[in-house]
Amino acid sequence: IDSEPLTFKQLTTAEIERIHEIEKNSYPEDEAASLDGIKYRLTKAGNYFIGAKNSKGVLVGFINATRTNTRFVTHTCMSNHMEDGETLAIHSVVVEEKFRRRGIATQMLKNYIKHMKSKYSENLKQLSLLCHDNLVKLYSNVGFKYIGESKCQFGSKLWYDMILELQEQ
């Protein structure tokens, strides 16, 4: 893996155009978050919107999430943040295309899990996400457990639930 040193930081609305560009270029149109969706997550759930920048200060990827009171990701939690929710529902794990296949997503996920566990472990029980079958291995390799086909379906490809219990880390 040709990985490079990354710095991780909470992103802000000042970076929204770049974030949206990466998001819409990384997902099919029927799966990508809208500019309004990204703005909502940045402003209402900004503590859970973490970006990865390379040594040149270029945003190469990000992870964002909202908190919810359901165990798994639902359509509702994609646009609704409940600060006291026990589940952190991850909505995007994105690396800009030209920076992929270098281990950046794995670095981002490991950092994100460690950060969320250290900062929120007292009131956060699990991290949950949806993924397509081609990404199950990526998430399994950083500690997520494959649950099965999700009840939350959208777009043209099947989604699967994965969960990471924070107590088991």
C-alpha cells in the first residue's frame, strides 16, 4: 500500500464546495448526498464530519455521520441528527478517485473509530453503516461486523448493514 501521511480534522462549511465535489464524483447520482444534505451534516453534526488532508493540505477524503436512536442506518437518520442517539450512523466514507487504492480509506476509518471511541464512548454504543458488497471486506478489516441485507434501500444496488460495537474494540 502506497499510503501517505494524512492529517485528520473536523471540516467546516467553508469547505462545502470541495466536499460536495468529492461526494458527487464518488457516488452515483441516486446515492450521493445533496449540497443541502452535506450542509445539514456539517452544521448539525459537525463533530462527526472528519476530513483527511495530505501533506500538501489537499482534502483527499472524509467521513461523516449523524447520531440516531436506531441500531442501524435508516432513511430518517440520513437527514436527522439526534445528539443523544446511541448509534453513530456513518453516511459517507469517501476518498477522491485519484487518491484511491493507497490505503487512505483504511487510515481514515481507523482514525475515525479511535477518535469517536475516545471522545464519545460513554454515551455512544455503536457505529453503523450501509455498504455495497464490494466494500464489506474494507469495513470488516477495520472491525465492522457484517449483519446482512439492510432494510434501508435506495439507488439501484443492494445495501448491507455493518456495525461496530464500541465495547468490543
